[in-house]
Amino acid sequence: MQIKFLGATTSVTGSCHLITTENHKLLLDCGLFQGSNELEQLNWEPFDFNPEEIECVLLSHAHIDHCGRIPLLVKRGFRGRIYCTDATADLLTIMLRDCASIMEKEAEWTNRKNMRAGGPLVEPLYTMADVKAALSLVTPVLYNQLIALNGSLKAVFNDAGHILGSAIIELFIQEGDDVTKLVYSGDLGMKGRPILRDPTFIKKADFVIMEATYGSRVHESNSDSIDKLIEIILKTVRRGGNVIIPSFAVGRTQELIYQLNRFYEGHSEYQKELSSIMVYVDSPMATSATEIFRRNAQVFDEETREYILRGDHPLDFKNLKFTRSVEESVALNHDQNPKIIISSSGMCEAGRIKHHLKHNLWNPKSSIVFVGYQAEGTLGRSIVKGDKRVTIFGEKIQVEAEIYNLEGFSGHADRDGLLEWVSGFQKKPGRIFLVHGEEEAKKAFAKTVKDALDIDCTVVRGNTEYTLSKDKVISAEEALDERISPEALRQIKSRISSIHDDLERILYHTHLAMGSDLSPQQIIEIGNIVMELEKHTLNLGSVVARKTG
């Protein structure tokens, strides 16, 4: 078996890893390179493989640096299946369409400019038609299901706790009578964060491909970042400024809504002051993503599920307003009232956030709050590192606003979180490959793992290929033992009991809601879900009643 690393090897974007076995070829992710012009030019290079030979893509999550070249893969001949969690499949629809829309508009703008100058016409990297073709190949799966990709390959998607639907992928590769287990971390989230569950610990692996974005750093605690954010908001609005938060449309935006909801509804001493402070989510994609979050409560953590079971959705509150139209967005920068604006993109490279920065960076009354990773070469990185002048839409802007970087909101596990995840393996993996990190972060984390666990990590540098072999081979039955262990059976029984209890509470609130004014859309959605529930309940009964032997 060979692994060829074809992206996220010198930076944190362009994630793409080719797995080649005796009879099969598949990809782990196929992401877009983002950041500097040099990095983005890599998107136009031919793939280092024949897309027609790729049997399937296993997608860890819906961030563009992990999925953004899938339509290009299809454009160049790929016709296999794309496996991802059901929540990721929902997000892919908006993420890829938005990406194609930006590419088409940029090509149109360039062509108008080139026509006036007598220059050559250009094409977008891919179009909306390519996205439509790619989406038709998506096969959604649920967390913890064992999926047969073909006669030799099986996969399990485990919760990574990074964004909605993000997954740690276990890949079982059978060659002859022997099985190799490869684990791909995708992007790992932080423990104890709201809305999403903690990253899953994996017990066994022969080989591991692992991210190391924050392999050399420890985040401040999330609670400290929340306290600082509230302090920044109150200080800024009291002096008449705006709080501008560049945020990734998927993940960080929803966490911010969750935390602001708790603050607005839980601090009576600030109620009068807060009543006049509006929170605007100015991003059509973030608005659509939040709607998808609301439709995927099955992957929420216990605290968030408890909110919902009480009949209170944590992604809604009185002062929250979503803006979709361009006119609404423009109006925010003409409104003199202090406010909070959450807008994408998270690294300030595109989208409405650039307009809000243009109107607020020069104003010493305003504050700019970063809550996610800023890659080298991005506008966000320039602002965070302290540049006093930046260029936005060709105009030089003086940076006079207060700049904050709250790493406690990061969606990536820090050094200690990454180390804890590696420590969760009950037996040392034969080899760990570190990707998705800048050179210093990967090298530092490799040393941390060696010092703490005496495991040697391979720091992946550039596009490289490795042939993998292991000292001990195991049978297909042995590889899947943990899926049918007594502990696994106990967990299934516990989940059945939990579903029963949750359903009792939901039925109680549903009966109450049926007596109030439900919209036609709510009634239709309730009816559809009840039909699905009936189907799966009867299928469960059928499996249990089936005779064995």
C-alpha cells in the first residue's frame, strides 16, 4: 500500500492524500489551496494522478481547503462516489456553490478587464455545472456506521468535533487475507466546546495521518476567550464603535451565536444596555449554514441537545438578525448605531467582511476580533501580525481600530489537545504522518509526541510518497473485533435507552406545540420526520426479530 501526500504538506490548505492498494485508488479529501498567490496557483496544476482511476473520495469535512477541488476532480474525469457524513453532505451544497459562484464572477470581471485591454479571455477553475455534477456523486453516511466501499475496503466516520459533520476516518484495507487499518484525523476540534461533541478517541491503528495546525501552541481557555469577547463588546459599543468579527461561515459563526445567545439571555445586569445592541450575521453562506445546523441536531453535544429538548433553540435570540441581500449589507456601514457584525470569510480574503473592514479598520472606536486561524499570505494574517496599513479593494487603509485575536474560539485542537488524542491509542501506531501545518508547528509537535509518548512522527514536507508495511498482519475478523465487542454492545443498548427518553420529552413538547399556531412548513416538516421515524423504528424491529444461523 502507498500513501502519496498531495496537499496540506507545506501549509494548512489543499488537503489531498492518495491511497493506492493492490487493486484500488482512493482520495482522502480534495481541497482548495488558499492564501498567497503562489499557493492559489497550485489549484490550476494538473492532478498528480489520473482522476478517472480514482474509485472514491472519503471527505473529512466541508471546509473549502478540504473539499474545494472536488468539482475540479469531476471536471477532469472522476466518476466515483464521494463519501461523507450526512451533515457534511448538507454543507457541501452551499460551500461548493458559493465557491463556484465566486470563481465565475472573478473570471467574468477579469474578462471584462482583459477585453478592454486586448488581453486573453480566462475560464473559472470550475463552474456551477461542475458543482452540480459533483453533488450528484455524494453518498451521505452516519457517524459510527461501518461502510463497505468495495470488497476490499471498509470505512467508519467518527466525530472529529471540528465543525458540523467533521469526521475522523477509519479505513480498513484488505490485501489478500490481511487487513491494514489507516486512521485519518481530518481536522480535530477542541474538547469541551459548545454545540459539537468532543473528538472521538480511536483505540487502534497501524498508520495515522494527522493534522498539526496548532502543534506548537496552546490556546487560552474557551471561557477566558468568551469573557474577553464580552468585555471587548461592552467597551467598544460604549465608546460608539462597531465590533467586527471575521468568522468562518461554518463552525465559528454558529459557536459565536450560541455564546452570544447565552450572554444576552443570561445576564440581567446588562439587559438594558444589551437591548439596543444588535448582532448581525452578514453572510448568506453563514445564514444557510446556520439553517443546516438547525436541521442536524442529531450530531449536537449533550448540553445543546438539552436546550432543544427543553424547547429552546440555542441558535436563536431576540437581537440576532441575518442579512442576505447586498442592500442590507451596505446599510450596516451607513448605520451609526454601535453593533456587532459577524461576517465571512474568516481569513478576510473574500466576501462581505472586506467591506466591513474597509469601513471600520481606520476607526479607533471600532474593534476587530479574530476567532480563527489566519494562514500565511492572507489579509487576516497581515492585520493580526500588526501591519499598520493594508490594501482593500485597491485602497490603502490605515489600521487604527483595536485588534484582538481570541484563540480560545479556534476550531482546531491545540498542542495539548492533539497530544491527548494521540495518547488515546491503546497501542502505539506503527507510524504517524503529520500534515496540515506549517513547518515549525509540525516539527514542534513531532518532538512533543516523541518526548511524551516515545512515538516517532514523520513530518511530511512537500508532495511525497511512502510505501507502507507493518511487522504484524491481522485477519479481517481481528480488525473489526472492536466493532462487536461487549463494550460496543453496551453502548448500543445505552443509546437505545437514551433515544427512548429523548423521544418521550420531544413528544410532550410536540403535543403542546400542536395546540398552538404552527406554520404550514412546520407541519410538513413534522409529518416528514414522523414518517422517517416510523420507517427506522420498524426496520430496527425487523433486524432484532430476524432469525440467525
